[in-house]
Amino acid sequence: MEILTTNHQPLTTKPGGRIKFALAYPNFYRVGMSNLGIHIIYELLNANKNISCERFFLSEGKELLSVETHTPLNKFQVVGFAVSFEPDYFNVVKMLTLGKIKIRASERTDFDPIIIAGGCCATFNPAPLAEIFDAFVIGEGEVILPPLMNEIISSENLPRLERLKKLSQVAGVYVPAFPKKVSRQWVKNLDDFPAHSTIVTDDAEFNMYLIETARGCGRHCRFCMAGYCFRKPRNRSLDVLKKEILDAKKFGKKIGLMGAAISDYPQIDELCKFILGEKLQMSVASFRADSVTEELVKSLAAGGLKTLTIAPEVGSEKMRRVINKGLTEENIFAAVELGLKAGIKNFRLYFMVGLPFENFSDVEEIARLSLRIKKFCGGRLTLSVNPFVPKPFTPFQWAAFAEKKYLESALKILRGSLKSTGGVEIISESIRSAQVQAILSRGDEKISEIILQSETAQDFRKNFKAAGLDEKFYLRERSLEENLPWDFLDQGFDKKYLIDEFNRAKNLKSTPPCFDGCKRCGVCEVI
Ligand code: SF4
Ligand code: SF4
């Protein structure tokens, strides 16, 4: 498919595209176009001669029309949403309303579109969206969508319920009307699906040409949804990446390397040298302080980077063991030093508060570590400190979302300890919005009813209260024996593995990264 090079350039609907597929991102154009998943699925669907796929993004209070042909949402036979962040659930409701589509799945008839959800949130916990969506893609779209679309095409003339039953038989598809155990599906070889920008636009948060270097992360950080959702590290081969970079040259954009921990890519230095050798600039989605190299930091500096972001997450040695991130203080200072050597003086540090087994002395350690880094670097220091939100299918899925009072005090400790130091800024997400996120992330089907009445987080809080639901119930610690709303999904690792990891966190025991030949969690046996 030809790459569209100008903003919002309409794509002529392909002749013979029997099925009109609306690919919807529940946020604004700039945000959605920075999501590589949208590019991948757009290309994949339009490569099928039977499908014509057009894009939809959130538009405030206006009629919802496709970017390509300005067709209303309800004129499409299938609407697929990419749902990667819980706060976007309300935007799904908003978009369906603006698109004049019945929000409740059970009220749709044979003449209404089939509404599908994919993305991390759909893969890990469909329950809070079960009343809205007809079907969920559990796992990676590249391998699930082709058979799903074949089934959608071949069942075109069936009544809606019979059709949905057929869809529920496709591997990796969960249909709430026909509940059953569903196994997450994986892309085995990334090289089979080159992933890069397919629409090049200046109108994106990341104004770059995006290329995915790797998927999954073998570091086993116990809080991390991305780490568990994509799990087994899979690298794209260097030759494929080089070809994608050469193809990108004609657009003259900065190359944005995407992946969970870019610095873990085995040939990262060679890749950086190649990009710079082609006279291109580069940027990365994230890197780890213990695998970042001089070459990578130099390449980022050459790409105009002025602030280096490092994610220690916690401040004390105890909490480092709890979260299993595997970063030492030496790693963190070595990364700062690499930044300074490359001429980068300003740093942004990511931390969380309210993690399981944490107390105020651990929070004080965050302040101490930050002060030492500030002294060491001399430049501006920005601390991004956010409440920890427990996520399904991670070892911390049973942990409580911390009490509001505790989080307020933790932030107060940090602000108090750092206020007399110039050049240090603390930014933090509001505790209320983190609470809503925590309710949504581990929510059940009961809150689905509340979400479909809510176009904003404020609506949700109001409707949640009016329905007599209890925040404490959703934010509480869960017992290891409790049946969780997402337990019916098979992610390739069993609950016992997560329980062991939770207990290792409690006992401050580390877990080594993935390695060749490892069979620990079971995922490598199903990929
Ligand atoms: S290194 Fe840890 S935090 Fe980063 S993506 Fe991997 S598992 Fe997540
Ligand atoms: S089986 Fe081992 S190598 Fe494979 S994903 Fe699980 S922990 Fe990682």
C-alpha cells in the first residue's frame, strides 16, 4: 500500500472492498497517529482486497466522520477500536454516541455494525467493556484479524447472534455473548510483519517516522503491564530494520524507534550508527539505565534531545527488590554520566508511590536519590511521580491501590524534601484520576454499565456513586484465592506463576530476566 505523505490526505476507497472497516482510536488525531498499532492494523486491513479500512479519531462535539472519505461511523459494517489506556474508555462511549451507534451491544441489530476492541486493555481485562463491545481481540492483531475478518466476511448474511457465535470460534477472539476460555495469540516472528509508519504526518505527538525494533520485554518488572502483556522478547532482525530505515529516508523525518526497552535490542549500537550514517536523526520510546550505551545516548543527543529520561521507579534498595526492575544506583548514575558526556544536562526521573510493601521511609529515599542526582548533574531535574495503579495479569494484580491519605502524605514528603533545592520540579497525576484508572483497570462487568453512561471521568464518578457501588471494593487488596474478572483468559502463564512472583516481591527476592531455553512462565511453549 502506498504511504500517505500529507496530513489527512483522503484515501480513495478501494474498489471491491466489500467490508467497510472503521479503525477508531479513542483519542485525538495527534495522539492516535503516534500509536504504531494504528499504522500496523491500517496497513494490514487495507492489504486485504475485500476490506477497505478508514480511520476515525475523537472529535469534540462534532459529527464523527472518517478521515479518508468523510463517511459517518454508522455506515461501516465493522468498527474496531484500539484501546490501550483506561481513561480512553470514556472516549469510546463519546465516539459511539457521536457516531450514532447504539452503545449497548445487546441492543444492536442485524443492521448495526459489529464493534470490536483490541489493544492492551482489551487483552488483559475485557470485563469493564463487555456491555459495549461485541467482540475482543485477545493478543496481537496481526495474527487474529485475518481469520477474524474472513469469518466476518463469510458470515455476512447470518443473523447477528449466529454471526457473533461464529466469531467466538476464531482463536484469540472473545465474544461476551458466548463466553468461553480464550487463549491470547502471539506473533512468532516479527520479521513477518514489518511495523512502521504507514501514514506520514506532521500532525502527531511524535512527529517522527516510527519503526518497531522489538516487542515484549524479558525483564519481569512486577508492576509493568507492557512487560506482561507482550512478555517474550522478540527482536526484529537488523537487516529488516535497515531496510525500513532506508525506506523512511525519503520522508526526511526523525526515526522514532519503538519497543518496550530499546536499549535491550542486541545490536543497538550498530542500529544507531546506521541511522546516523544515513544522515537521519533518531529518538527512542524508552531505554533502560542498565543497558543504555554511549552510542545510543550520543545518537539521541545528535537528534536534538535536551532532557534524558530515566525511570528508577523507586528510591530504596528494598523497593528495588520488590519491583524487580533490576536497576542499581550505579546503573542510574552511569546513565546520568553518559547523558552529561553527550552534552545533555537536564534529566527527567520517573517514580511511583503507593507500591505494595512501600512505606514513608522508602518515599524519603526517592527524595534522597533525586537530590544526589541533582547535585551530580547540575542541570534541571524533573520528577514525574505518579500513584501506582495495579494491573491485571501482573504479580501486583492483588495489591491495593494505596489510600488517598497515604498518597497525599507521600507527595508532601517529596515536595517538602525538595522544595529548597532550585532547579527541581515535581509533576504528578491527580490522585482522583489515578483512582478512576485503578477502578477501571481491575473492574468487573458491573462497572461496564457505569462506563456506558459516562463520557468523562467526572460522569463516571457521579454515576458510580449513584449506582451505590463502593470505591473501596474496587481499590482494595484482593485475596490470592479470589476469582478475578480476567481469570478466564489464558495469557500463556498460569496464576501460580504470578502468585510465586508476588511472594518473591514480599520476600524481597529478585527474578532473573528471560533467557534462551527458559521455560519458567510457560509463554515460550505457546509462542
Ligand atoms: S524493563 Fe521493566 S518497566 Fe521497562 S518495559 Fe520491561 S518490564 Fe516494563
Ligand atoms: S518462558 Fe522464560 S523466557 Fe519465555 S517468556 Fe517466560 S520467563 Fe521469559
